Amino acid sequence: MTSTAKPCRPPDKSPRKCQACLRTSVRYVSGLYIKPEEDGARVSPDDYDAVFYPGGHGPLWDLAEDKDSIALIQSLYQADKPVAFVCHAPGVLRHVKAADGTPLVHGRQVTGFKNSEEDGVGLTQVVPFLVEDMLKENGGIYSSGDDWSSYAVQDGLLITGQNPGSSVQTAGILLSAVAAAKAA
């Protein structure tokens, strides 16, 4: 696993100052090594079996508009590798296109943070767009479970989870998809 952000280099070299941000620190999570890319390095889709975007509100402002992120998702998907997104992370699919130029989510089963969940946390007027609305506007076939329940869907190589409580379910589907691809 990797982060496309530059490595964290606090002036006092304190690792504690870095650990607050996964994207800029070195971590071990469930035995998977996560490393920040060195300055100028690029992520090569050939080096990865899948991509998983965790949620949080941040991706709506940065990754949804990030050309490198969009290109990575498109490259992996077009290379027949699974891509997964949970909570607000399906928002990064806002500008991602399929090989034919249509939105990647168009005509596909998807889920993501519900409008009612966003309203429940009081951020409907704060976020730049609502994940549920964007998925529908881009032609996604949106479905969801009850607010705050675990709910995830898979449509081929595209895997989406509704909210933070869906993280384990979404990751499980992704791991099964990776195992199936390796077995094929």
C-alpha cells in the first residue's frame, strides 16, 4: 500500500508529529506496509493488485479533484483490478471515467455516505457535494442500508461501502476480489 503524499518531515524530526496523518507517515497495518512515495516518485498501477480508499470528509475536497488519483483509479480499473471505496471515499469517483468516457459509476450498483447520514452529522451545508447525490447524478444505481448500518455492494471490480461501519465489510469484499483475481 502507498500514499501519494510527500513524506512528513517535521522540523524537529519527531515521528509523533507525523503519526496523526496516515498519508504522510510510515505505518504497519495488519501486516501490510504502507509507505509514502519519495519526492517525485509516481505510483505505478502495475505494482498493485487493487486500490482501497478509506472515507472521511477530506476526499471530497482533495482526492475528488486530484488528477493523479483519478488516473490511478482509471488505470487500475482498466487493468481489470478491483477498486474499493467506503464512506465519503466514493466521492473520489466524481470525475473518474470508464474506458468509453462515461462516468465509471454509470449503470453500476454503488453506495456511499447517505444524504440522511450527512444531515445527521450536520455537514450537509459544509461539504462541497453530497456523495449520494453525486453518485446518482453520474448515473450510478445507488442503494443503501439503514443509516449507520454496515452496507456494501460490489458491481464487478467496483466495490463501495456506505459509511464507517461498512469498512470491514467493504475490505472483506475487496480481499475476496483480489484472491479471486489471483486464482484466475
